[in-house]
Amino acid sequence: LCQIATVAAIDGASVPLKFDSPSDEGSAGMMMRGMTAKNFDPVRYSGRWFEVASLKRGFSGVGQEDCHCTQGVYSLDEKSRSIQVDTFCVHGGPDGYITGIRGRVQCLSEEDMASAETDLERQEMIREKCFLRFPTLPFIPKQPYDVLATDYDNYAIVSGAKDTSFIQVYSRTPNPGPEFIEKYKSYAANFGYDQSKIKDTPQDCEYMSSDQLALMMSMPGMNEALTNQFPDLKLKAPIALDPFTSVLDTLKKLLELYFK
């Protein structure tokens, strides 16, 4: 979904995360239930991750076909008990244009799921406990988000679909080497993914330090770009959308209004 922004902010109505009791292991005892990774710790998971390999098919991969240097910056929002993620990529090559999108990872208990589902999400059968949502892009349904495995310091394997169509291999460094990448591609295969279809993500851009990245994030207009504050289209009549059109086709039609 990289091309629809140039990263979605919380809408103030977050569903609280379910955390284990403080007696559990982990930073400040804050464990997010719903992830496959045992005793997932959102505090240790926070920070900067570089995508070094991925499989991105279907809806979740729209707009990422030509991405280089993909990376995500994760930060725990203790007030809303969710994780904010700013994801960036460079299109076409290291000298291409940068786009990104901001989302929120939240987890629901079984009791909360029924009341929190929208009609579209119920129709799409998206019932995973943890999901990624883009609140300022309401026409995009929430997507499953599951950290399958991580050691927090070196690697993470993240699923982004209800099937095996979307997987990301993360590293804390942009170029950890081919042995690292092949090792964790193979690890992903243990979760049912076809290792031969997981492709390396080029990390061939000039390295930007964390301080440089923070400076870029603080630039005027960046927050508006990341939260998709699109200009008024000044439409003179309502838009007619076919209810039988797929979610992907509907999204494409909406994007055409902004990027025509």
C-alpha cells in the first residue's frame, strides 16, 4: 500500500490491547497477546526494522512491487496500548521517490472481536486477534498482523495476511548478509510459506542514520503526508461504487481520484 501515501494516525478510539500481568517476563511486564511469538514484548520490538526479504501477494502487497530499501519504525503508544508503525520504501531504485504509510497495530480479545468488526471485515473473514489498521484511510480494511518469531535484537518474521500470501523478514541492520537472509527464509518455511517465492528486498540506498531519519520525520509537511491528509476533491456529485466490486478494484478507483 506504499503508493497511497507520501505513513495513518490514531483516531482516538483505539480498542485497548490485552496485556499479561506484570508478573510475566518482559519489559515492564507488558506482553501483547495474540501474536504467534511467545510472550511477545512490544517494548523490545519497538525501534527500526529493515525488510530484507518478503512475499507480497494479494491486497496487502498493493503498491509495493517495485520497493527498495523498505523499513519500518515501530513505537509503543502506552496510552492507547497499541504500536504505531511508520513504513517507508523507495520506488524503482535507490534514486526513486520515497513513499510511506502510518498505521496502528492493535490486538483484540475474543470477546471484543465481534463488537469491533465492521461489516466489510466480517465479510472478508478477517478475524485474527492482532491487526494493522490505517485510521485515516477508512476505505482500507484492517489487515492481519502477526509477529511469528523474533529475538528482538536481530530478526523478526512478520505475517500480514490471513493466508500465506504475505510475509516479511526483518533485520535490525539493512544488509545482514546472504546467510542471514537464507536462514530466515528457511525459518519462514516452517510456518507454511514457500521459501522459493520469498524474494530479497534490495537495501541499496545510501544509509540514513536514526538521527537523520528523525530529522526527516520532523520536516514540515511530513506528518500531513504520513497521515494521508488528501486535498478536497471538490466533487460536484456523489461517487457511485458498485457493491459487487472487489475491495482491491474499489481501492484502485478511489486512488485514481487523487492520483489522476
